[in-house]
Amino acid sequence: MNGLKNIFKMSEIFIKGEKVRYIKNDGTYENGMVKSIPLHTNFQVYVVYYCNDDWGNINKYTGQLTNKKDLKKGWE
């Protein structure tokens, strides 16, 4: 059953500009924002994590390809 949960999570829909948090292996997190959604995969999105709190201009910053299974919606 866990395998099915992981497949569902990886195919979860994220939208450009959505606030997300990356959950690290140690349980800590980093806030970010979805910059773009690649066409070549359903399991990853580009996320900007560091932009000096310039979230309105995330297109100026480099996004990191991030697995959806490691993301949760919203900031903490």
C-alpha cells in the first residue's frame, strides 16, 4: 500500500507560483516556490528556494529540479 501512496504523491499536481516546502531526510524543511513544471517528467518540478525574499520575481532565480514526493504544499 505504501507504494501506491508514493505513486499518488509523485503525481500530485503543483502549479507555477505555488508555495511549497521541501522536507529533508532529517525532518527539517526549506520553503520554496514552484518556478516551472517540466514536460519531460510527472514526478518533479523546478523550485526556487533562495531568492532573498524576492518571491515576486522568482523568474530571476535558478530553480532546482525537485521530486514531488519530497514536497508539501504551503510554507511553515
